[in-house]
Amino acid sequence: MPTSPSEDPSPVPPERPGPLLRVLRATPEDVVDVFVYVVVLNLAIEYVPEVISEGFTLSLLTAVLLKLALEVVLVVKKRAVARLRSAMTVPARLTAAVLLWVAAAGSKVAVLGLVDLVFGDAVSLGGFVSVTLLVVTLLLARAAVRRLLGDQHDPTTSSADTDAAPAPE
């Protein structure tokens, strides 16, 4: 009888998750992003009168919803920027610029509508200006935390370089 999974004599390979599960699988970065979003959102709830949530659980769920929505928005914006950079003619550049503007402005309206659809009156992110400031703050905080955590786990710096003081000669 095998005592560990490595000694399993069965020829059946372990099941790989289907495409939907691979898409839904959260990475450590996703979890950190949600934590950052919860902190920023709760600070906004505390200090911005237009931003309202009836409880912590709703703010946590709102942060998850914002994470999902902003990931989609970032993909759309990235494609619009790529299209703008690759455009060769003036009409193509103009079309790409309009698409980028619609994605930027429309994303805020979409976030407001999505939060209203999912949570109704229990959560309010205020109006266009407050949600724009909130989204910008969320993205800046996310980038700052990713940079902070990324620097600590940078494989190009060894722990010997940072932990040990140089020996006196």
C-alpha cells in the first residue's frame, strides 16, 4: 500500500481543472488586490460621505466585485491603447482614441451600474466624480502594494546582500 502520493502506482494522471476553474482560480496577487481594495473602500466609506456600505461583509463583497470589474476594464483599456499605438491613419487613431475615452469614462458608469444592480441601496459609491476618485485610488494603492511586495521578493537581490553587514577589514 503506497504511503505517499509520489508512490501511487495508478497510471491515471491527476485531474486538471477545466477552463472555467482555471479562469476563476485566484492568484496571490488577486487576494492581495482584494485586501487593498477592502482597505481603500472602507477608508472611503469612513471619510467620503457619498460612499456608503451597510456593513463590512458588503464592503468585502463590493471589493471583490470591484476587483472583477476593474480587471475587465484594464483588459479593455489595454486593448484600446494597443489599438491606438498600432493605428497608422488619422481616422484609425481617432477611432482608437474615442474607444479609449469611452472605455475610461464608460467604465466608471459601468461600475456604478454594476454595484447598484448587485447590492441595490445597501452600497453606494456616490456619483461619477467619487467613483472616479475611488477607482484611481484603488489602482494606485494596488500598484503601490504590488511594487512594495514585489521588491521584497525580487530574485535578483540575495538575502546575503541585505542581511549581512560588510566585515571590517
